[in-house]
Amino acid sequence: MHKEDIIFLHAPSVYDFRKRSIFYGPVSDLVPSTPVFEMYPFGFTTMANRLDCDGYRVRIINLASMMLNDRRLDVEALIGRLRSNVFGIDLHWLPHAHGALAIAEMVKRLHPDSKVLFGGFSSSYFQEELINYPQADMVLRGDSCEEPLAVLMAALEKGDDLSKVPNLTWKRDGRTIVNPMAHVPEDLDHLEIDYGWIIRSVIRHRDLKGAKPFKDWDRYPLTAVFTVRGCSQCCAVCGGSCGAMGRVLGRSRPAFRSPEKVAQDIADVQAYIDAPVFVVGDVRQKGDDYAERFFRRCRELGVDGNVVLELFTPAPPSFFEEAKRTFHRYSIQFSPDSHEEKVRYALGRRFDNTSMEKSITAALSNDCQRFDMFFMIGLPEQTSGSAIGSAEYTRKLYSQNNNDKRLLVYTSPLAPFLDPGSMAFESPERFGYRLFARTLEEHRSRLESPNWRDVLSYETFNLSRDQIVQASYDAADRLNDVRVEVGLMTVEEKRLREARSKDARQLMKEVESAMRLQDAASREETLARLKQRGEDLMESTICQKRDLEWDSPSVFRSIPRAMYALMFRRKPRSG
């Protein structure tokens, strides 16, 4: 195997989840990936693009996805065969704390002369603790590491002093050095993203399995373009909020990609693959002019296919009229988080139900293909009654819109952890939270818990962890009642989901009983017997994950399109 300059490795949430007896619960029911959280961050692609433009040999390997698809995969043997000067490991989302550190330890043991580099939001927040782990050589901080990584690679190649690499935390003679946070770009237009790079990489390495963004991506491809890094919103529990960005990443304001370049990104994606394109970030976030320019440029480019738009706040009818005028197919994703205004206000979401309801009706009246809404459980000011009451509010929404089946409402627990850097994490009592983990190591160790209730790093003043768990199942069951009423689900489908929910509740009790066994051998034996049931319930515990999928043909249907684009499209150069 030839040697790479850098290999990006994406680890599973917990290593090795294939051997451990873990009941994950519904923490990933509302995202494309499984509870292993095998979707790697988009930054892998932009960093790989940047280095490829400079002539470096770069590869992405999604270990988590490979481990899911091949239960017999020998991860140590695979890593042992790799050859690279640098191994980049993302610790972006905190639920990867266990797997990322374990894979880094393996890399360092098998390749002691190679450098292990961490990056991502959580790496940035816990940089000083992370760099003290023996398997961590360097940490690149920030949300825009493309240029700092290029500077770092050049310095390593030449043997130069690393003190001039912006945003780098590193070790010299056993001493930690924290370089200044000197690279925080004010916009994203310097990024020239080559969406054909990943296809060429697959061909070069003959490896589709390792390059897939998530487990079922070949069956159900989903792509994304980004409008912004940072955020103008101040949601209390979000690590990507404006306050968290300032505290952790040195970003005082959002950095936007120009609407014309975002439109071009969509056109570039669709030149290679026929798949939905998720536009990350509300295109109105920088103002109405930004959104108008975005829609206008999309029309000029003839953007077709299914475009998924994200809303942070309710949009007026004119927004959906423009979307209808622009796209042959479009969908909306909106997370009001709670149907109760007081809960939403406590979270930092300042809009009322009336404006939200008008926005839903306006979207459906303007040919929105589907309107996805998400309610969360475990929020400030929320009670069990409030969490479960989202079902009754959903019934009202359907009544207002003639039981329109394009409206799809989901509910799920907030997350296994409160985001580090968020206001609720920094001042939990102020926002009605009690935290059970503060350090990276405390979060890493929680991920080893067999029962998902014990993984939760928080509870609220109104909801204990047991109540969060109970409310999650109860709210989902009530929501299924509404789905049957409006014709989105048959009585038989509802019966099967209720049985699955009941089995999940019972399994939690059995896992808890097993954990109380004093004899270690008996405890492990009992957990091992429960393992298969836990795996069967790993996905779609309270929500059928396939309900979230947009219409999309298999990626293999796009092979002729991709080959044509590779031959005839210009390869972008870094600015």
C-alpha cells in the first residue's frame, strides 16, 4: 500500500460497539446515521480538497461505516496496513469521545512515527485536556481549518518549527504549546470545493466502503452544501450558537458563503449525482437580500432536483413563493424544538406559534414536497406533560392543513450530551440543568454505559433522566396515534411500533437489573444475552428512520452522470 501524506479517519461513537453490550436508545432516530454516528463531518471533504489542490496525497476512511457494514472487519489489521505521515481524527461531536480516542491510541501504537492530529468543535473546546492524552500529538482548533492544515502540512514536510501554524495546539519536549487563534476567516468564499474529488478518490483507492459518508449512503445518497460557519442564533443548548462560537472558536460573527457560490455548489453537486441537496443554514440568516440572490442565481443556473431548505424561524409566504418559482422540487426542515412558547423562549427561540402555523400553511400552499418538523425532549422549562403534549399540538396542525400528508412531525430526546460551549453547559443552573459530566474523560467514560439513560450527561429541574426516557417513548407513542388518524400510518404499523417501544422499555429494565448483579461474570453473561435485542432496537427505536428519507435513487444510478462530470467539468482551484 502506497503512503499518503494524510489520512482522515472517522471513528464510531464507541469502540468496539460490535463487542460491547450497549442499548443506544432513540438518540439518533432523527439523523441519517445510526447510534454509532458514522456520518463524518463535511470538513473532511473541504480539508481534503484544499490539500489535494496543493498536491498532497489525501484519503478519507470512514471506519465507523465500514465496521457497521462488515461485522468481521479487523480494524487493527486495516489500520496496520495504512501508511501515512499524518492521521487526522475528528472529535467534532462529543459522542465520539470514546471511539476517537480509542482509534487514536491504535494508530499511535501501530504507527509510532506518524503524527496523530485531532480537530472539530469538541477537540477545540477540550484542547488542553485532549493534548495530554499520549495518543494526541496535535489539535487544530476552529471551524475553518483548511488553511491552517495546509500550513501545518508544509511545516511538517520541511521540518519547520510549528509555532507559526495558526490555531494549533501541540507538544514540544513534553510541554503543551497553544498557538494563537489567528485564522478565523470572515467569509467562506475562499473555499473552492471540488465535489468530484471524492469520486476520484474512490476510483484511486478502489474503496467505496471507506469513503461513504454514512452506512446506507449508497442506497440513499444525501448531499449537503453550507451557507455559513457560525450562527446568528443564541439557542441555549447549542454548541454551534453565536455565544459558543465566540467562546470556543474565536468567531465573533458568522462567516457566510456568498449566495451565488452556494447556488453554484448545488449545481456542482447535481452535476455528479442525482440526490437531494441539503442547504445547511437558513438562507435568510444574513437578510432577505441574501435569500433573493440565492434564489435568483439558482434559477440562472437551472438548478433542478430536490433541494432541502432549512428554517431557523418561521418564513413569510413570499419565501415559499420564491422557492416554488425556483425549484422543481423543494422540501423544508424546521426545528421549533417545542410547541410551547414558554419552553421555546427559554431555549432562546423567539417566535410565536401563530407565525409558525402560518409558515407551515404557506409552504404547503406553495408546492413544498415535504415539511419536516422536529420536537425535542429535555429542554429548559419543559415538563413531561409538555413533551407529550406535542402530539396534541400536531393534531391541531394537521387539522389546520386538511390532514396534509406532506407535513411530517417527529419527536426525540435532545441529545446524549449537552454541547460543550453552549450557554446551558457553561451555566447549567441558570437554564435549569444538572450536569453529570464536565470533562472530556467524564464524557468518554459515560459512553461505555450499557443503558442509554446512564449515558445522558444531564437532567433538568423538571425532568430527571428517567423521566426524559419515559417521556421520549410516551411522546412517540402519542404521535403515532395522530399519524394513524391522518392516514400516515396503518393500525398494523402502529401496533408494530408500539410493540417495539414496549420492548425497548422492557429491555432497559433488564439491562438495569443486569447491571446490579454483583458477580462480574454473571453480569457480563446476562448483558451478552441481551446484546442482540439491543442491536435489533439500535435504529428506529421510536421513529421509523426511513420516514426521514427524501426520494433518491441509488448512487449507482448516477455513475454515468458522475463519469461525464469527471471528464468534462473544470476542477476548481483553491483561492
